Amino acid sequence: MYVAVKGGETAIARSWDLLAAARRGDESVPELTLAQIRQQMRLAVARVMQEGSLYDEELAALALKQAAGDSMEAIFLLRAFRTTLPRFASSLPLDTAAMRVRRRVSGTFKDVPGGQILGPTADYTQRLLDFSLAEPPVPAQPARAAAPLPDALPCVLEVLDREGLIEADLPPAGDPDPVDLTREPLMFPAGRPARLQNLARGDEGWLLGLAYSTQRGYAESHPFAGEIRMGEVSVFVCPEELGFEIDIGEITLTECQMINQFGGSKRAPPQFTRGYGLSFGEAERKAMAMALVDRSLRAEELGEAAHAPAQQAEFALCHSDNVEASGFVQHLKLPHYVDFQAELSLIRALRAQNPQEPTHD
């Protein structure tokens, strides 16, 4: 057993006090409110909701405040809270085609039905520090369009779908209900629904690194951003006691459809294939990385050689969970006295049996 440390509980309690003081900072500075975090740090809130597997902006803001801005710790807090919640219904499949779009761009077609809608994005800024943000704020007055956007915009990939140039996105006949990874462990071989669930709440940095590797040649699939859209989607449930669908509200989503090359096989002619990503909130980078990795993990299903890390499901999926990864790395901070003493005794014994003069190059 590990050696007990005298006064351990008292020391831990004092560390909590120090943590609270460090979180609060200088008390002459106004304390951040949850509304400020939720409204002004919306991208951080979106990541915490996504990887914490719980869509609740207020709770995500609270987790970020408690974690002093450490997004990974906030994700851990939110996911732990999620496990305490009862499940009273399952939503019906979301209709992202009916999304009330605030941003929609395509890297494959200049002119798309409904037009390119830039929306709120930093893509076209110069990444220079804006020192005016350090001054008293001036209310932003964005210009309004002459006419409002339609309630729903057609999907860009329908252009290719009509010509049969891209694989269909309809589920095959007899497609079973997807497994629920929040209730069942990840098993291999993992079907695409399970892989997408895993990627959806996977660590953004991990997925970004894998996605980058595919672009550098470690997966033979050249991608194009077919469509990236962000906006609000209605969530429907069908309670058994009612027997009909009801709209319980809207959530903000980011969806990405990647277009990838495919040389064809015995089962399918040459055509484009899809990679898919979906994220809570405004999270384009995560959705794009997810779509790239999703397509890479389909290599064997499509009859392609699977030799790159991003094409290996067990490698890509088993290491994607930042809560598990963080815990496994950080557990090294805990007492390992017995283990280390055993290793130390072994090294001493080996050196005693084989005494050698040190050599110098």
C-alpha cells in the first residue's frame, strides 16, 4: 500500500482554499459572470459542450469558470455532471437540411444555391491583435441584409447527388439502430455510427492532428470542403404517452460535408465519397477535422489500403477521449512510492551483479 502522509486531509483542504483564491484573482477586478462567459466566450463554451456531451450553455460556462478557463478540466466537470442526469427521452434524428443558417460556405463551388453566407468568422481577418478591445467597448452595429435569409437552404452536395457523382447519404436497408457509447463500451470492429459518436466528443486537438496527417499524405484521399454550415436546428421528441412529435427547442450546430476522391471498386464505380462532421455550437475546426478523420476510417470499407494512423480505427478512436487521456497522464502525479522503490531495488541489484566502470565517449 502507498505510504500515508500525515496531515494529508488538512493539506488537501488548504489546497482547495488556494485554488479558490487563485481562480478569483485580484478582488479589485470585477468577477466574471456566467452570462459574460456564455456570451463572450461562446467558442470555448461550444467546445466544452461538445466534448462534455451535454448541450447546456449555462452549465458549460459554469464549468469553464470553475476550471479557471482550463477547457479540458471543464469538459471533465461537465461530463461528470452529465452522468447524474436522468434520461427521459431520446430525440429524433435532426434534420440539418432544415437548419436556420447563419453561416454557409463551400470550397468546391463558387456559386451555390442560396449563395455563400460568410456569417460570423475570423477567416478573413489578418490575425493582428486588436488593441481597441482593451478600451471601453463601442457597441457593434452589423449591417443588415436587404432581405432575410430563407428558412432553409438547399444542401450544396445535392448538385453532385443529382448526377450520381457522389455516394448516397441514405442509410442502407436494414441498417440497425446505432449503439449508444454513453451506455455501451466501444467495441471493434466499430461501425460508422459508433465511430462518429466517438469522434463527436473526441478531443479537438487530437482530431486536428490526425486530420492534418491525412492532408500531408498519410491517407490517400484528397479532400474538398463541400459544405460547412452553422445555424439553429429544431430538436424533436416523440413521447410514448403522447404518440406524436413535439418540438422541444433549438440548438446551434456546425455541420461539415467533406468531398473525397474514390477510384472505384467492384462494388461501386469511380465517384466522390463523403466525410462527415457535426459539432455543438460554432465549431468549424472540430467539424472539419472530424469529417476528414471519418473519411480516413472508411478506407477498408471502401476497399482502400489502410496503412496510416488516421486509418486505424483502434488507434484513432481509443486515444481520442481527452478526459480518459488526461486522467491517465495526470495519475502519474499520485503516489507511486511502492512501484518506484521496486524499480529502484531492481536497478541496484542489476548493477551489483554486473559492476562496470563508466565509459566516456
